[in-house]
Amino acid sequence: MTRGTPSLTPADIERLIARAEADLVGLMLRRAREAGPPPDPSDPADPARCLQIWLAALRSVRAPPPAARTPPEGRGPPCRMPRAPPP
């Protein structure tokens, strides 16, 4: 990675996702063992919620945007014109 403009390879992103998922599972298991009221899901300082948001961001980077996806070979975009009435 160059300084100032970090770029992650797909393998880097997959490693980050795997680590965050493992950390999230650990947090959820620890919460299940602890007694007390459940955390407020809207709390911005909630570590599990922060990890969920971070995971969603990583997954969106991993997936190509809808416009970049190409249709299967031999198929173009769907026709949106109505059919002519039968004779």
C-alpha cells in the first residue's frame, strides 16, 4: 500500500471480513454469557453494532456495483417494450 492512498487487494478485504466476522461472533457469545440488560442497538459506541456496520461497508466494497455486472453471454438487457397484440 502506498502512503496516503491505501488500496486493498481482494484477498486483504476477504481477510478483514473473516476477522471481523470472527470478532463479531466472539462479542455475541460474550454478551450471551453476561447477565444484564441487552445493549441499545442505536448506541454508536456499541462494539457489535460498529462491527456490523464495518462488515457491511467491507462487503459493499467486495461486491461489484450493479452497473459493473455484465449480463450472461448471449443475453442482452431485457426488452421493455410491450408485445404487439396477436393478429
